[in-house]
Amino acid sequence: MALRVTFVAAARSTPALAERFQDDRPLDQAGWEEVQRAAGELIPLAAAELRYCSPTPRSRATGDALGYAPLVQLALRDCDMGRWQGLTLGEAMAREPEAVDAWLADPRSAPHGGEPLLAFIARVGGWLDTRPVEDGGRIVAVAEPSVIRAALVYALMAPPATYWNLDVRPLSTTTVTGRGGRWNLRFDGVAGETLRA
């Protein structure tokens, strides 16, 4: 039986330009309002046989607000950013420009003392590959955008540098179908739907 895993990106807790590595802040007011506006489209995903979330406060709150009652999965935690935890990319660049350049250029490097990008992608991919097929064909997982980007790179067997080219917006959904080691990206859309920016 093929699985259908739909990732829901957690609502925001800060403006995009102020996003911090391993941000563990709860949803802000704008994030709560976004969840309320998107609820009509996202609540039906609660019918999934299995419902999971990242351990971050905003992922848990997003899942709870949508009625998923998700189980926390440690494997869906954000990338361990070591001493850069809590910093914005700009702040890390100001403190350690050569280290940030090395980290962005080499997916095996971890100049911050945390987890290399390749290890992060493998961890998230390992979680995806070990989902139990016999427990149900539909899964929903609320996660940080970085976790969803890692899952997509893994599922598509894309080069690690692809991670930097994926844009996952708050409360967007991304679905992969298949089973361990063989995944396909699924595009769900309504025929005749107007495109929105």
C-alpha cells in the first residue's frame, strides 16, 4: 500500500526576515490569525489515519488549532544549529562570515558545532521512510519549513544544494506519495483555480 504524507508548514511566529535558527517561540498574533484564515482548507486533513508534528511550540500549536491532535516526533525537529541557535542568518554572518560561507557551500560541514545539512536531510528522510504502511495510507505532519525542505530533498533524491532553492511558506501543504525509498511529489490543485501571489 502506498502512503500519502501531507506536510503542513507551521504558522509563523515572526516576520520572514527575522527568522531565527531553531526558533522555539510560540505563534504570534499574526500566526494565530493565519491559522484561522486557513482552517477551512486544512481542517479536513485531520481525517488522516496518523497525525504528527515537529516538537516546536509553533508546530504543536498549529496542529492543535487545526484539530489534528498530533503526536510529537523528535525526528522532525529542526536542524541542530549549535552555537548559531537563536540567531538570524544575518547575525551569524556578522559574527562568523567564513563559517557561514563554508556551511552554505558544503552540506557535510557543521562549522556551528551542530548538525550538517546532509545529516539533517538523512534524519528527516529516515523518519519518512519508516512510516508504518499497515497503520494507514494517509499521514499529516505539521513541521517547520526547514524540515519540509529536507523531506523534499530526500524524497526527490535531489542534490543537497536544492535545499536552498525550496520556498516553503507558512501553512502551505506539500504531499509526497509512495513508501520507504521511493517517493513522488504530488501536486494537488483544483482545476480552474485562480492563481494567487
